[in-house]
Amino acid sequence: MRAYLPALGFVYVGIAVAAMALRGESERTAVALFVLAGFAFLWFLGSLRARLIRYDPEGFFAALVTTGGAVFFPLQAAAVAEKKVELAALGASGAATVVVGSSLAALYARKVPKWFGTAGVIGGLGILGVGAGEGAANWVLAGSALWASSLGFMIWVLATASWMLKNR
């Protein structure tokens, strides 16, 4: 059962994107969907943390990733609920911490190809930069509840969930 928990990353992304897209049309439905997305995200994050503990028994990277996820999701949820780019921008730091921390742990443990880990580090720094830009410019990708930094993180979640399921 635990080997399949990374699949909840796909569930999180699908439901979160639907919630963000519905935010302008049906607020209550969007919030209800985001509750489900949060549940899936936390279980995905738990499966990622368990994998990272195996890579880094001291737990440094697992602690960073868990903390980053704990910062990211509440800020993303608040950003969707309040339609505030400032909250999404602040959440980008948590998302970037999850991506960079996971990528560095896997690279140092030699559990992923060098190109994959390096792409993760670069992508995480990109999420951080885009989030800072969104906050500074009050910029949204589309509508009022869809941010490029969140989408960048979701792309990473999909790639990571795929890799974790393939390499059980």
C-alpha cells in the first residue's frame, strides 16, 4: 500500500488545478475541492519524506522538505480562498524548499540521475524566482487564483510522483 502513496501527487495536482480554475465561478466548490487536494498533498508529502529518510538517515533534507510543505500548502490554500497573489508568492518559498531539498537529497544519495536532480534544483530555484516576481508585480497567470509558481511546483510533483512510482 505505501508503495502506491506517491500516486496521491497526481490526485493533488488534478484536484488543486480544478479548484483553482473553479475559484472564480463557484467558491464553495473550489474550497471543498481544495480540502481534498490538501489531504492528497499531505499523504504525498509523507511518502516523499519516508523516501528521503532512507536517502539521508540524519534527516536534514527530510526535515526541510516537511517544513517546506507545511509552509507551502496553507499559504496556497489561503491564496486560493482570498485570491491574493501575495500569499501565493510567500508559498513559493515553501514549494522551492520542497523541490530543492528533495533534489539535493536524491543527488547526494545518488538515487536519481544527475540530470534529473540538477533539473530539480534549477526548477526549485525557478519556482522561488517566479514566486518573488509574482509578489513584486502582483502578477497572476490566468484569472485570479492561478499562479505560475504553483503550477511549476505541481509539474515537479507530477515528475517526482512518477519517478517514485517507477522506482519503488
